[in-house]
Amino acid sequence: MTAKRLAPTSRKEGRSMLATPMAAQAVLDREFLELRAKLLELAASFDRLDRGGGLSPDDRRLQLIRQGLKVLLDETGDRAEQIQLIFSRVYDDDWQKEFGLVPPTSEPAPVEE
């Protein structure tokens, strides 16, 4: 019987191992219980919302969550990226001003005499 290699013997071999995607069946075998737990956690959260009287359908957070759930059911791929974009702000060059984080100017402060 031959011994299994536990570590790559060269940098090139290590990179190719990372680039090779895991087979879908192997991913499901490895992650099924964790996925199941996350679904149960989501279901419990939605149950708590319902028991608490529900939320207004106009609540922006609930709208974002529903958009995310629709993406999860879509089989086009890139779900993580799409959901990240749903919950992300559009980049604004003036973001520091918006949050009151304006960096100090590079000009020296006036000296009082």
C-alpha cells in the first residue's frame, strides 16, 4: 500500500490543488449538517418575527432579506456576490463626510501671534 501525501511538494502543486474545485457531492457530504443548521436558524428567526406580530412589508431590512432569499433559490451561480451587493452601499467618494470622518487637511493650521 502506498502512503498518502499530506502536503504539496512544490509551490506549483500547491496552487493547482487550491484551484481544483471540490466535486458537488463532496461539498454536500461535507457541508450538509452546517447548511441544515443555518436553515433551521433562519426558520426560527422568521418564526420569532411572526410571533412578535410581524413587520411592516415596507421595512427596508425585510425587503433586503427577501431579495437575498430569492437569490438563494436562483441557480445561476455567484449567489454570495449577489447577496453581498444587496446588503452593500453604493460607493460614494464623499463617504467620509457622510459619517463625519473627514480626514485632516494637509495644510498647516494657522499660527496665532
